[in-house]
Amino acid sequence: MKKYNNYKPSGVEWSGEIPEHWEVKKFKHIFSEKKKTTNVDLPCGSISFGKVVYKDDEKIPESTKRSYQVLSNGDFLINPLNLNYDLISLRIALSDKDVVVSSGYIILNNNLKLNKNYYKWLLHIFDVVYMKTLGSGVRQTLSFTHIANCELVIPPLEEQTTIAHFLDNKTTKIDQAIAIKQKQIELLKERRQILIHKAVTRGLNENVKLKDSGVEWIGEIPEHWEVKKLKFIGNIFPGLNGKKGVNFSKEYQNEMKPFIPFTNIFRNDIIKNVEYQFVKINPFEFQNKVKCNDLLFLMSSETLEDIGKSSIYLGNENEIYLNSFCKGFRIFEKSVYSLFVNYLLKSNIYRNYFSLVGRGFTRINIKQEFINDLYVLIPTFEEQKQIVEFIETATTKIATAISLKEQEIEKLKEYKMSLIDGVVTGKVKVC
């Protein structure tokens, strides 16, 4: 990439050296805080990961909306609230719509003639690299005063336009490449789901004779397979009641026991000795413990899609406990292979079943009886093991392909950020 002929120190730590003919000005000389105006006829909006998005007006009381301020198309919006909430969310956006937003947000007016698309990219870097170090209070909240004396670079207007055009073009192509790889990942995940569904509901013999399962939502199954309710092959047990996992504490190390959190079951088909939290257990407290090969179910979730998700514990802890939003199931029937049942529960027909029996509005729940009365398919024990081996071999290859795609996406994102940073601060010349 080209560089400018001469550079000078910018005096701005996160900008470093800049082209000699570029200027540096304080934020307050380039932008000022826009005076608040209201308009209840406009839709509500907010900022989400560096973009202005619409909010659901129906969920916002009229009295609240009357306090909202007008954000016009072409205005810069800053979310100054709770900077310590995370270090990922982008909090500065160039609005492409007319909306009203919370009065807690900062809206900017530009005091100089400038190319807003260039400053969209410059403020993106300012946000990521520097703004999160500012603010005050427990929640690390900003006011315009906190950023007023920060310094920003000012290339000549013609260069601003050239840089903005270059970045709009380049980042669009990078985003398109990322979108293609994300689609490829989704297709690989769909392929994995189809593979599991076919193996656990039809077996590995494509010519096998079928019969009616006797369960409407299951349909036909191989002729020699059995169908049983889950409660006839094992026992269900609860998680801890009213307890929350925490990080390990030496102060209570004799009372702290490993704890499988909600997110562990949500994220993993198989749980081993990873991602544990800890919970304080009192000597007089009796709770069912999780053992190797136990199935673990999510009984409560914020979304219908997640309800009933399951995992299998294959760890080796002697004493480990379970989240209160979950239930465990221990198979005692020797002719049933727990790993097969775990994969069976990933099948589309079982995901549909849990969606049908989930109940609730703000939080979705399923009753214990819907786990106990769940019909499961039972091939011969040897066939169950063969199906599990087939699934694990095939899905490992798919998982490797997904991982490679994810790595490629991360490299593209890193390249995109490096490109933006280099161009807007003059390290790379594009004109």
C-alpha cells in the first residue's frame, strides 16, 4: 500500500503519526452537542453495534416517547451509557433514518464542513480504540464534556471524500465475503442436522423396512426398533433450587462444589471438564448430583427455540451439581446407550416437540411430565453404538470445516479493522 511523502507527530496517542498536511482539532471544534427537539410522530430508534435501528413503538409508553429527542438522517449518534457493560458493542453511528431516541444519547452537529462518511469511519476507530477508556462512575457513563477535548485528525475535504469512497467500497466487499462464509457455515450446520436426524430416525441401512411408530409426531421408523417413554428407561432429577454459580473462592473452597451452568448446556452437545462454575453447598443440604452419562435438559429459557435443549455429561467429577433451570435424566435401562439418546434429542422431530409443549410469555418453560412422557426410539444396543460412531465421525469433519470458515471470518474482520485504522489515520494513502 502507498504512503504519504512526509509525516508528523499528531500528538494523539491512538492516531500516531499523520500526513504532514493534515490538521488536528479538538472534538468540540469539529462537533457540538445538538439541541434537543421532540416529535412523537417519528418512530423510535436506538443504536445497535454501530447502526441506528428501529425500536418497537408498541413497547414504549407514550410518556416515555414524549421525552425522546429527534435524530435526523445524517446525524451522528453516541450511546454514552454503561461503557463497562462490554468492550464489543459499537457505540457511535451515522444515522440513515429519521427517528426519536432516548434523551440519554448524545446527538452531534458538525461545526465544520466535512465528509460525514469519512468521519463515520474515523469515529468508528475512535470508538473501538479510545472512547471506551473515557467516562466516569460505576457504570462508566460519558457526557459530551468527556469527549469535547479529545482530538481528531482533519484531512483536506477532497481527501476525506476519497478515503470515504475507498472504505465504503472495500468494506462492502469484505462484508460480502464474510456473509458468504457465514452462509457456508449455516449450510454446514444444516447438513450436520440433516445427517443426525436421518441416522437417529432411520438408522444406517437405507433399505431397512419401516413401520408406523404409533406416535403421530414421530411417523415411521425401522421395523425392528422399539418406542418407549423416557420415564420407563430412567429417572428424572432436579437441579439446585435457587442457587447461582460463581467463580471459585479460596475462602469457601471446602464448601465450593463444581456447578454446570445454564450456558454450558445451551452451548454444548457434550459436556466434559470445561466451563464449570462453582456453588456453595451447605453440609445439611441434599441435592441430586450429576453423574457421567446423565442427560441434562433446559427447562426454562427466554426463547421457544432454546427450550428443551439437551446435553450429556461425560465428565469425571465425583460431586457436581446442576442449574435450577435444568433437569437431569439418568438412564438405568442397560439396553439403551445414553449417547444415542443424546443425539436422538437433537433430531428435528424432538426440537419440534419441545416447541409445542413450551409454555409462557416473557419466559418459556416446560413441565417435568413432558420430559418423562417423551417417546424415544430404541434400536438394538449394537446399532445404537454404530449410529453414534457414524455421527461422531461425520460431524467431526463438519465441525472442522466450520472452524476453518470461522477462522477465515476472523481474519477478514481483523483485516477490515486494520484497513480502516490505517486509511483514516493516514498510514495508508489511497488518493
